[in-house]
Amino acid sequence: MLLPPPKVQEGTLSRLRTHAKKKYVGKKGIKEIRANFKANHLFLQVVKEEKGGFIGRMFRMDTIRGVGRLARLEYLGPNKWKFLIYKSDTNKYGPYFEFQEGNIEDCLDAAARVYLV
């Protein structure tokens, strides 16, 4: 198992935040793209916020916030990640045949094509 060094982790998170803000945050109710490292994996999540409607007003909630899984990335080397998409029907991560590996921005874009666009 190849672990990303701390500087690679910091750089990856910074690039991911920049790319997410530029392309996704603020659109279609997306408030944030989260990323969490566990060993050599990077888990991507989306935070969406939507108007609560009648039920929201009834319980004095202006908005409803939800967190959804997007993908799991496995560190392969500098600027190279293996991409596994989250499959909600099985509650597991699996291969995505249109995209297998790439840099952090390409991985986020692949997940966005499935869940955000």
C-alpha cells in the first residue's frame, strides 16, 4: 500500500477545494465538496442544501442539508489516483467504466458527471 506523503495530501486537498469552488460549489444547491483521507484512500462527499418546503416551514427549518458519497480514490503516485464511484444500490464503491484513473480534478469531474450534473 502506497501512502501519500503529508505534502501530497495538503496539495491534493488544496487543488480539490480550488477546483470544486470554481466548477461546483454554489450550483444546484451544492454547498461544499468534502474530502477525507483514510490510509491511502481519499473519500469524496458532497454537501447539498435545499429549501425545506412545507415540512421545513412547519418545523421552522429554512433548508434541508444532506451529505452524499461520491467516490473513493486510491493513491497510485504523484498526481495519479485510481477512481471508484459510489454505488448507492449496493452501498459500496466500484469501478466506473468511463473513467478509471487520473489527477484529482479529473476524478472530481468524473464523480460530478454521475451525481452532480
